[in-house]
Amino acid sequence: MRRTWTTATVALSCAVLCIAYPQPFQQQQGQQHPFTPAHGHGHQVNHNEETVHTYARFDGEQVLRFDVSNIDQLKLLQATVEKENLDLWSNLRIGTVDLRLPAAKLSTPAIKAITSTIPSTIMIDDLQDLIPSQPPAFTRLQQQQQMNENWNFTDNSFWLQYHDFATLNNFTETMVQQYPDLVKRVSIGKTFEGREIFGMSIHGFKQKKDKKKKKKRKSRSWFFGNDEEDHEEVDYFDESFGGHNNDNDQEDIIDILGNNDDNDNESSTSVSEKNGDIVSSWWSWLFNTTPRRSIRKPSKPKKHPKAIVLHAAQHAREWIGPAVVSYIAKELILGYRKNKKITRLLDQFEFIVVPVLNADGYVYTWEHNRMWRKNRQPTSIPFCPGIDPNRNWGHMYGGDGSSSNPCNEGYHGPEAFAALESKMMADFILDRKNVVAYIDFHAYSQLWMSPYGGDCSQIPKDDEDLMEAGMGAAKALHNVHGKKFSVGSICNVIYQASGGSIDWTYAVGKVKYSYGVELRDTGRYGFMLPEAEILPSSEETMAGVMYLANFIRLREKQWGYFA
Ligand SMILES: [Zn+2]
């Protein structure tokens, strides 16, 4: 897709604002007319001599890790973040809290007050070292123009790098076009800047004639390259759900680096070379079964299936999220009628995968500011745009863990559901009436969290099931590459965070299995997670999601999920 860039004009007013605000704001204000991909707004503007290549810089900015050991320290940190409009990289909690500090603020009294009171270490000494000087959207333009036409989604090459909004859209379109019986495009709505929030509905289809089906299957290029007939005979849904680790099926096991690394040692991120075996390997590790021969026929697709919603990028800079959920979509699609475990789940559930919820913010991170978090809606303060969508959902809205200050990264907006992205996703869930599981993917910290976050005095009535499923999912995830994910309610795992998605989806949307998942890492790179970690992160997360879906299938028999 051809894209051109508009000229950015530095407004005179910015000169004033740039003095008053730290580096990131300078960059944002300097781009009153952001260069924007033509596909985003349906217009194209030619290059001229003033084409802007600037990308927000973070020279000398540090990310400090505070070791918060008591509530007084936590309150001090929270108050400083609010007062100074600092950028929290991790959630506030008793424990480690990561905070980005602009160079100009490092020696101010407010910052010295927290660094002298709360023990801290430097996680990132100079953030600019991790951020390209050119916008990725610009520098990758030519490369992706060439590659978009040549992507082969049947292998994992697409998941060796991060992709911009347009490329993720192309991926979705390709899936819809190549597998029309299985994949439908869904639209959640349009953002403030006019972008469509797109997604995929993936659900099994009833085959017409078995004989034709079998011939057709052999010719389908998207099947994995290994022996299809062998897989046809495998009963993946043995009764040993959650059983012992006695799997002897070496064919189905990927080369899992079984270290128990929880320190983000890069040696744990090797990419599996066995594309075709990955799907089956999850199940081997998840269910610890020795596959046995079976004559069981595939299940019939449900006419009115229950839905599992997966989405990412409520927060724009958390790039690993869209990569992971698009991978899950691909594995589901390619695994259908190839892998019986996936086939059964897709025949019973509708998976709705939305790679990028905060489309405007995501595009902004590719073109202007890698550290952008919020959406791009205007606020009451012209030089502080953006509402935090995940502080704007309408249940337990506006409490601790969110901010009423538009310049704060956790700004909850003027009222609940003022953020279009939150409102449209909430409406989507209400309209569908069939959603039984919802996972909102974020980064980073490696957490698998359940409600509530907005009111820590409340416990969901389904807490036991939520915890059991979450613990199982985290264990399944851990089994793939050894990464540990902490499990618990938002209040227990982190700290109070009001207006979050899963409080609403659980309490109002009636989605029993509502989770917020913080993906890799634990802070070594934070939002700048290296691309080499995309694939292993995707593989392990797929295992967690599949565990959850199967847990629901087995636990919720009253919903009609019989094996
Ligand atoms: Zn987030």
C-alpha cells in the first residue's frame, strides 16, 4: 500500500508549550499536522521539502525501578506521579514499580524526594538507546511495501517483527479472503481519527460432503506440512485434562527450552523451527496426554456459539499485544480441521480477535512517539490530548489508580465511556450477548489478572473459577518457554486501578471469564521488547488461551459444551 506523508508545521504556540513541558510533549506539540498514512483518512498529500521525519526523542531519560515495600511509599509514589504527570511503566503496587523520568526532572526536589525515600535501581539508563531516531512507520515503509505482497502466513515469518496498523489490517483481510468459511471480518467501530477498529470472527463451519472434503483438504496449502492423516487420528481431548506430565508423544513436542527463567534471559527466546508442530505441542504440554487413536468424528459447529473475545493495544505502545493476538488468530485458522483440539474449540466457540483496539494511538506510536499510551481524542487541555481507554470503562469508574488530569498518562476522561474505543468495545460485547470469555492483552509484567481492580473490597462471585482457570492458563503458558506469570485479581496482583475493562466486562457485560493479561517481559526492555521475543511470547500465550477455552468447555457444561 502506497503511503505518503504530509508536512508538519510547527505552530507558534508550541514554542511556548515546549518550554513548559518535558521532551515527549515537545515532540507531540511540534506536530500539529501529523503526517498520516493515506489509508487512515482517505487522502494523500505529496512530499515536499519540509517532510517531517522527527520522532519523539528520549535522550537521557531513565526508567527507574522502585522497590516499594509499604503503603506509605506507595502513596508517596502515587502522589508524585499524579502531581508531576510522570509516566508509569508498570502498575502501582507493593513490590517493584517502574517509572520513566525525563532527564530534566531527574534532579528536581519532587523526584529526589522519592528516590531518597524509596529504594530504586536504574532499569534503563538512556531510553533513547532503545528507540529509533526515525519513525518506524517511515523507515519500514519501503520494506513493508515489498513484503506485504509476499507474506506467507502459513509459516511464522510474519511474527519475527512488529507490524504497523495497515499491515495488521492486510493480515486480517488476507485471512478473511483465504478462509471465507472460517473467518469473517468484524468491525468494532471507528475511532476519533476515523480509523476502523477491525477484527476477525473465527468459528467452525459445517462441511457439506465428507468425500469432497477429504479430497479438498489434501489440496489446501494452508495445512501444515506434516502428516495430515496421523493428525486426523489423534484424539486431543483425552480426559486427562490437567493431568500429569507424562507426555511421550515426541512428534508433538516442540523443542521447548525448559529453563525456569524468570529474568528474561535472552537464551529463553529461541524461535521454534518446527512451525507445524507448535499447535499440537501446546496441547501435549497443556493436557499431558499421550495421544491415542480414535474414531471420534469432529464435533458439529454450534449454530449459536459462545464467544471468546481477545483484543490488544488499548494502550498504544504495548506492541507485543497485537503481535500475539494476530498469531493466535493465525494458529486457530490454520489449525482448523488439522488439529482436533483446535477444531473442537472452533466448532464450539466463536473466537473474536481484535489486534488493535486503540488504533489512533497505535498509529501515533509508529509515526510520532513510541511511548504514546492513550488514545488521541482531544481533552479540555489542548496540549494534553488523549484519554486512557483502560481507565474509562463504566464500572467502578473514576477511583484510585486513575487520574482526572488530562495531562496524566492515566487520565480517565471527563466521564465514563468518553473514550470511543472503550465505549465501542463495551457496546460490541453487549450487542453480541454471547461472550463468555474476554482477555484484554497488555504489556508488560507477566501477569494474568482477574476482576476487580476498581474496588478492592469486592470479590467476584466467580472468583474460584476465575482463579482456577487463570492458574491453569499460567501454568500452561509457563510450560512452553518457562516464563512465570503471576495470577490473581488486579487488586491483589498490582494495586487499585479504576475504570479498567475487565471490571466492566465481568460485572456489567456478564462475561464470566474476564481477564487482563500483561505479557512479556518483566522490565528488562519493557515496552521496547525485542522482536526476537514475539514468537516465543505468542507461542506461550496461545497455550494459555487454549487452556482457558478448554477449561470453559469442560467446566461450563450448562452452556452446552459437551465433549
Ligand atoms: Zn496497558
